[in-house]
Amino acid sequence: MDRLFTFFGLVSQNHSYLFFSQMVFSAVIVLIISKMAVSNLRLVPTGIQNVFEAYLDGVVAMGTDAMQERDARKYLPLVATLGLFIGIANIIGLIPGFEAPSSSLDFTLSLAIVVFLYYNYEGLRKNGFITYFKHFMGPVWWLAWLMFPIEVVSHFSRIISLSFRLFGNVKGDDMFLAVVLMLAPWLLPLIPYAVLAFMAILQAFIFMILSYVYLGGAIAVYDTDH
């Protein structure tokens, strides 16, 4: 089957170019709507400012399930940006002539590595090297030799979990939509479009909540001691 038409594909069909250009396009959309939200701030929010404030309040509420509210607000910029970026990257794949950059493993793996490095950095910064890695050994000292490698593998598997979950779901959605558009290009796709739009937002939500959970687990020792 020939490659599906994309607007950026008119310039080049190179995979790296298509991935990078559509990722940048998603980032530009995020920057534009973010700028619109803060360009005319009002005490009583209206329009897109109101939508963004509701979104940020929802992200903080999500984070308080995994950590204290003060920490949820601290990590809000990272998690909210990830959610917005991934959500837009997922949704543009539903627009004819565009392909979701999140259907590329390069995109999802990069974001997963960012989350992995950052939550481990926060765990080390707050707990210290010894205290942070001590909790990898489990509560029973004589099982430390077994628990430590299991915990290390478990933490690295989070990179695979985050990246492949998002990649697999978005790639599958894109393939499903392509088949539907070929078989019934008019009224029938309206229902799949609604379902796929919901799934695009859901995948961004899952990535955000897992990021908060991993951050909460990394700083849990610090919160227990304080």
C-alpha cells in the first residue's frame, strides 16, 4: 500500500523529515494556543483562558492523588506541558493530510526517557544517593540481593511501558482510521472520529498520570521523613 498523503510529504517522503516536521508543527500549535491563553489575562477568565485554567486545575487534582498538593503544583509545568503536547500530537493525526508524530516510536521514547531521567533526578535530589537507592532493596535486608536488581529492571521497564503504550495505541488508531477512510470515506467515519478523538485525549491523560505516579514514588521517602 502506498504511503498516505500528507502535506509535509509534498516536500519529502523521508521518514525523519516527516516525523520532525509534524512534531515541530504540534509544538507550534501548543505554543500558539498557550500564548493566546495568557495574552489577555482577566480576573474572571473567559474563552481560552477559562479552558486553560480548568485544564491546569484538573492536572493538579490528578497529581494530588499521587503526591501532596504542593508537589503536584511544583511538577505541574512538566506534566501539563507533556499532556498538552501529546494531546495535540495525537489529535492532528485525525486531520486529513497530517500524521500523528506520536505514532512514531522516536517521539514516544524521547518523552519516556525525559520522564525517567527527571523523576530519578528528583528522587536523588530530595533523598540523597544512599537513601534513594536504599529503597530499591526492599523492606527485608536479607532479600536486598534479590530486590535490588528487580527494582532496577522495573524502573527501566517504565521507559518501555510509557513509550510503547502510547506508540502502539496511536499507531493502531491511525491504521484503523486509514482503513475506515478507504472503505467508507463519507458519513461512516464520523463515529470512529469521535472515538479516536476520545482515545487521543485518553492516551495523553494516561501519560500524565503515570508521570505523576513515578514522580510521587521517587519523592515518597522524602515525604515520609518530613
